[in-house]
Amino acid sequence: MIKPKSDLTSVKKTIAEYFKRQVDVTVNLGRNKVLRYCGELSGVYPALFTVQPNDKNFLGKTSYSYAEVLCGNVKVKPREKAE
């Protein structure tokens, strides 16, 4: 069993710090499929958080649970301002 480096509370705090900021999201879909996009972290809730992608063709939001971040299936990091 792999011991996690952090717990759910620290993951929630980290995600809450990115609220209303641009973030880079990496999602592991399995079978060597990875989805990467950038967007605005638009909602932070007790069980999940939502990201509004910057893509104009994408209608709606995507939502992820904090457990997905803890397990490593979803990675969220703040967007670099070097654009």
C-alpha cells in the first residue's frame, strides 16, 4: 500500500487557494489517455470543485472530487503568468 503524502484536508485547502484563478488541469483517463486543458477554478464545494475550461467550443463546466486529486487521477496547478 502506498502511503499518501497528504490528506484530504490539505488537498481541499490547496484547491481553495486557487479559487477564481487560472489553473492547468491534467486528467488521467486510463489506458495511456491523458487530457490537459486550462481554465478558471469556478467553484469550491465541500465534496468537489468545478473548472470552467477556456475553450470557447466547450459548453459547461467540469467537476472533480478531492479524492481524485488525492489519488493522482487529477492534477491541478496554478497557471503560469508568462503568456
